[in-house]
Amino acid sequence: MILIFLGPPGSGKGTQAQRLAEMARIAHISLGDILREQVRLGTDLGKQAKEFMDAGRLVPDVLTIELTRQRIAAPDCRAGFIVDGFPRTGEQAEAFDRMLAGQNLQLDAAVYFKITEDQATERLLKRAGLEGRADDNEATIRTRFEVYEKQTRPLIAHYAKMGKLVEIDASRTIDEIFAELKKITAIAAVL
Ligand code: AMP
């Protein structure tokens, strides 16, 4: 099963991706986690990515596309994977479509986590207290929303056109959303 999770920051897609991947025994690919690890290790890539991440802007497509290409080729992705936080731009989406086609793989569904900016901001500010992420502060959160609206939201239409879009009400509790995801993926697996 191959899924992508789309949605604004704070929509809970990371939490759900981790939980679903564990249950379905498939890989969870979080571009944000991969990038934060590179920053922590102080690699060249991490150094390049850090200033964009701290500002709430997107890391250049060339970097994220290459990271994803390498990651989905890893052995643990053979049984399937969930990509959370990628693609986030039209260019990334097209590159991802080509990557899958090149490996004879089929996307099962693009799950769109729908939530209002106010609800998501409240969650992110709560997370700021718990996890201490550098980009979970009010100014950066606002930029991340603007970036999402401008660059990522148009992808909803891209996947709708492909007949792969599934919308989920992400304002509910973690357990409610997970229950719906299980239903959706049971359907996606037989599409
Ligand atoms: P996330 O953990 O998904 O909220 O991502 C944290 C930050 O990592 C984002 O604000 C971006 O700076 C960067 N990032 C994550 N995924 C991508 C992507 N697909 N394209 C560009 N930048 C990304």
C-alpha cells in the first residue's frame, strides 16, 4: 500500500501516519523528520535546510525530491509506505508521480487532512510546549500556513483529478481519525 498524507501544519498527519504505518507494517516516511535529523547531524544538507526550516519556508525541491527518491528505494519500503509531508509543491508532486511510474508502483490514495487554521494553530502551540520544535512559534506557524496555502493546497486538485483524493475531517480526536483511516485504507487496498 502506498499513501500520501496531505494537510496543513498541525493537522495531525504525522501522528496518524506513524500509527497507521505501525499497524499496517509498512514504512513511515516523514520528510520533516529526515530533514531535522540532517540538521541534528550537522551534514551539508542539514546546514542548507536549516535556514528554510527555521523560517517556516520550504526546503528547495532538488533536495527533498532526491531525499525521497533515495528513501523509497530502501528495502523497508518494499511492503509499502506512507509519505507524510511530501509532496508539498507541484514540482514535487510531478517528480513523485514519475518516481512511482519508474518503479512500476501505484499510489493507492492521497489522504487530505482537513482542518481550520485556528484549530491547527492551537494544536501547534500546544506541541511547542511539549516537543520544543524550533519552528512551532506563532510567527513561523503563520508563515507555514501561508506557504501551505500557496504551494501545497493546489495539490488537492492534482490528486482529485487523478481520482486518488480522500478527504478526512482532521478536527476530531486522534482515535476518531484513526478509526476512519483504517476504513479508508481497507478500501484503498482493494482499489
Ligand atoms: P514538517 O515536520 O512536515 O512540519 O516539516 C518541517 C519543515 O521541514 C517544513 O516547514 C519545511 O521547512 C521542511 N520540509 C518538510 N517537508 C518538506 C517538503 N516536502 N518540501 C520542502 N520542505 C519540507
